[in-house]
Amino acid sequence: METNYIKHTNNAKKYQKQIDNIKAKYPEINIESKELFRDIKKLNDLFYKKNIEDIDSKGCKSDDPNDMCSDCKCWKHTRLMCS
């Protein structure tokens, strides 16, 4: 039976190997920098927000809840079908 110590030690080794592989890809960058970590997190959040806005902008061209586009597939179409 594998004890918790062995399991956690093996996981730590596995994660360290993955970290070392990433470090080897970018030798000129200090990946342990807190500033880099914050910037990557912010960049990730911005990509997420941009993708959401892109999806929403393609959903419906009209802000009027009663005006449905010719190729509408948003909630207005569903509301019209339920009426």
C-alpha cells in the first residue's frame, strides 16, 4: 500500500519535472518572477474576457429586446417560439 508520504513525494517529483521542462523551454526568462506570474494571470483574464465579448458580439446585433435579426439565434428567437 502506498503511504501518503510516498504519494506526495512522487507527485512533487512529477511536478518538479514538469516545471524543469518549462524552464528549459525558456532559459532567458525567470519564470519564478512574481511580476511575470501576475502578468500571465492578467493576460489569461484578458484573453478570457475578450473571448466572452467576441462570442457575445456575434450573438445578436440588436439591443432592442423586441427587435430580432434576420439570422437571430439568441434568446429572442427562443422567446418568440414560446409565445
